[in-house]
Amino acid sequence: MYTSAEIQLLRNADPGVKIPGIDTPTGNPLATTSLKPLGALPSSGSITYSPGNSTVYVKQAGAVLSGYDFGSATVMVEANNVTIQDCSFGASATNWYSIQVANGCTNTTITNYTFNSEDAASAKNAWVVSAGQVTITNNSFIDSPSDALDLTGSGVVSGNYFSGAGNNSTGAHPDGIWITDSSGPFSITDNFIDWTADPNETVGPNDCIRITAELGSVSNVTVSGNFLLGGSANIQASGGTEGTFSNISITGNYLGFADYYAFYPSPATGVTTSGNVIFDYTNPGYAASAWAAYEKAGVPTPNLLVSASGSTVSASGTGPTTLYGSLGAHLFGGSAENNFVAGFGREFIFGGAGANVFTFINPNRSDSPSEISNFDPAKDVIDLSHIDANLTAAGVQNFTFIGTNALTSAGAQVDYVQDAATDTTTVQATLAGDTTPDLVFQIAGLFTLTAANFGLTSSQSTTDLAAGAALSFSTLRSGSANEYSYTNVQGRPYSSYQAIDCANEVAADDLNLSGSSNEIDLFENNATITRGNSAERFAIGNGSFNLAYHANETIQAGDAGAETFAFSSGFGNETIDGFATGANADTLQLSISAFSYLNNTMTQAQDLAAVLSHVSTATSSATITDSNGDSLTLAGVTASTLAANPTAVKFV
């Protein structure tokens, strides 16, 4: 079902547009209670109803059928100049078509009809199949089980409303309009086809309009002025081996939000296209106009680097720099503040050691989203304040951060999803009234994002840029790892912190919350944290660093795994949140000498049993206190969990 955001983009692309079924009436105008039943039709003559096969036969030239509820029946048109109007059809468990126009029949008119399966599973292969000459106007085709129209003859299809497809019990993939084996002429104009996903579908929609040579050659077809939304492709005008294409003209249509292609994959020989407008954010014009507006408002840094498609640009680090991305560009940040502005298409963005602001100025939904590396949640910010999150309201509306909650249609929202299998964090934003992400990008690594990582308003954007410009740091290297010591951190619960990276990925942040307390956030596997005798050290790879000791500390282990936590006497008060005992398990290493009731003659199992007998267990945590008063709390882990995973604890 279309969303308000998608419709507004169409209106923006075609001001003054009148969309069939939304702005102009389509379908049966009569009240359901006024419709005549099938039983009102005679059982003999030139217009007959056969209950046995639920079929109405029309053999009378010039016949008019008006005001009927045909339900799941099929109407077989076998005469010229037949008009069927102001009627309704529903789903069928057996009949393949609602209306079938026989080969050679001319001037069949189907108008002001409502075809609606109401999402019932159906064997219908099409609402209308015609090998004759038809005029199909001002109808509503709702929740089509399979194709809405299958056409091999000639005629006009205009001013119709199509919405929803895919409740087909035979597994067929539905097209809005399918034309094959036709010499026409056919005119397909001014139709609105909403072929976006139906939440109740059993198979996915295929194409809005599909013109193929599967059953024979196709010629003399004009497709113009239609509004096509969703589907695997908006239009396919190629494919099939039973014939060729000639004189197929596709002009002036508005195309958007297809799953894969506006045109699949490209028009065939004999097909011409011109003046078609892609109104979703795959149109690079949106990115160009958004960048022009951003530049006009004033680039917020003294330095500016603009990339070309596929190029590489790098900040020098001599001052705050804005780097504007293009399709396939690689953007590298420097040691000063880096303001990355995403342009059109997929980009590869590498955060620098300085503060990084990742600015998105227009939605850019893509199967190949932009990628961000070297992201550090302790200092880096995602700026979405320049995107109008509600296209139907005046002015620029803002997004709401909802954490890991699922996107809903309640309003403009941004969330994030961690994927341990790919070691990525995906950020998604949806415009107001939409449940499908309109902006998607990926961050390398598994991060817990908070509201502090997002600039969603103009004032937040200004504050974040100022904070980034004020940040300063120094660097220390050990082996393959680097420690960055940041000072003058603004807008966070800490004014200084240490970040440690390994292999160009942030491994941990050590946040100095106060003189006596801090927090360590872990992002990469196989780190070792050693605490004891009022000292602390962090090691990863072949690098290690002394950390400022805080008597009270919380370690957020997150999705990092295979960590080693080595504690000896004098480690203080420690909490580990996310200690893993299953796959990719962590290891807790405790000093025997810190526990007066342990000795070197005891086995590991005896050591563990003795310590667990002294554990204080809450509902979902275990607290180990040594003989010197040091206290370790494992949040989310109980004594029974440790007993069931004896290799998780080692005594040295």
C-alpha cells in the first residue's frame, strides 16, 4: 500500500496532478445494497447465467450489463459493442478470470467497476483477460490475486486505480497490466498502479506494466502519463522468445519505488522511451538540489572538498573540513573535524581521528547503502536535521530516535539494527506515514547508539559541529593498536576519554565519567582487561595500554566476544554487562590469592565451587566479593549459569 510520503513525492514531481482513485473517483459508484444479484440474470437466451460453472455468457451485440454484484463469477463476452458498467467482482477459488473478452470481439467497454479480492486467497489469473478490442476506464482493481489485466488484443486502458496484489493460491506473480502477442493498437494512459508490497500477500507483486514477447510479437503500444509505484520493476518492455517488439512508445510516465528497476532491465529494440520521470530518491536530481540548498545556506567549515563519482578525497587535517560525496566515492577524514555530506548513491566513508559528523541531506534508499568505517560513538554524530521528515507538513520536520525499536507509521523515525553475522550496524530512517526505510546506511562494527549520536534538529546540528571543532586529542601507538586520548569533549557525560583502535577499527572506548568512576565500551573481540592493585591495562592484538584507574567501573561488553577479564586483589568495584558464556564466550580470570579460602592445592572445580558458595545472587546477576572487599557484578549472569559453564572462570 502506498504511503503519504510516496504520494507527496509524486505530487512534488508533478504539481497539480490528479491521481485516479485518490483525487478522482474510480470503481463502482453504486451502493452495495443496490446491486442486483446474479440470480436476476436469465438462465437462457443471449445473456445467461450458468450457476453450475458460475459463468455469465454475453452473446448479444450491444448488450449493457449495469449494476450487478458478480461476486466470484466470470463474465464471458462473445459479442461486439458490449458494455459492462457500475458492477463489482470478488475473489474466486476456481474461476480464473472475472471478465474474458473473446478474440475478435470489438468495442467492449468495461467502466466504473470495482474488482476486490479483499485479500482472500484466489485462483484468479487476472481480473480481465482480453483477446478482443476493449476500453477499460475508471475502474478500481484492489488486492489483485494475480495479474489485474492480461491483454493480447487492442484498445484503451485509462484512468484506472490499481492497488495491492499477491493473494494467489497458485503461486503466480502478479503484474498490473501484461501485454503480449498483440499488434494493437493499445493506449495505456493516466492509470495509477500502486504495486508496493501488500502485508497480506502470499506472493510478491511483479511489474506494474509488463510488455513481453512470451506468447508472440508486440507492436503499436503507447504507454504515457501513468503513475507507477512499486513492483519488482515499474515497467518491463523486453523479454520473451516468441517474437519481437516494434513501435512501442513509453513516454511521460512517473516512476518510483520499484524494488529493483524503473525499467527492467532496459527497453528492448523496438521500444522507445522519453520524458519519463523517476520521482523517488534514486533520481540523482534530489541529491543535486539538496546539495545546492546546503551550499547556499553556507558550508559550516572553512574547508570544502567535493568528490566526483568514483573518486577519492582526503581531508588534510589542517582544519575543520566538509567532504561532499558522490556515487562510488571514497571519503577519508583527517585529524581535525570532518563533516561528511552524503550525496547520491553508495559512498564509502572513513572517519578520521578528529570528530566526525555524518550529514545526510536527502533520503537515499538503496539496496547498496553507503558504508561508514572508523565510527566512534563516543564522539561521532549522525546529522539528519537537514532532511524534511514529513513531506506533507510545511517547513522542515524532524525525525525521532527510537533506538532498536521497529519502525512504525506513527511518525518520522530513525532506528538502528545490529547484525552480528556481518559485523555491521544499520541505521534506518523513515519519513512520516511510511514504514519502509527511506534512508539506509551501514556502519562497520556493532555499536549501541544513543540519542547523543544523532543531530535531529537544526540547533543540535549547530551544537554538534561546534563540539566537534573544539575536540582535541593526542595519540599513542603500541604494536598494531593506537590509543587516542580525547579532551574537551562537549555534550557528553564525560569531558575526556580514551579510544583504542586495532586494524583501523574502534576496539574500545574508556569513558572518564568522574574522578572515581568510568565506563569501558567494548566493540571488538579478543581484548584483555587487567585490573588489580589500583591499576588497569587494556590489550588487543599485539598492543597494550595503561588506563587511568577508577575505583568504580562498568564494562559494556555488548556484542564483543572472547574477551578476557583478569582481576586480582585491589581491582575495586566492577560491573560487567554482557558477559558471554555461550558462543564466542568470555573468560573471567580471578587471582587465587584474593580469596582467603582458596589455596594452590585445590582444583579449578573446587575453586569455582568455593567461590560460587559465597556469591550474592540477585534476580538476574551474580556478585563476587573477594576477601579484600573488591566486588565484581556480572549483570545478566547468575551463579547457576557460571556453574553450568565452568570453563568461563579460571583461577590463577
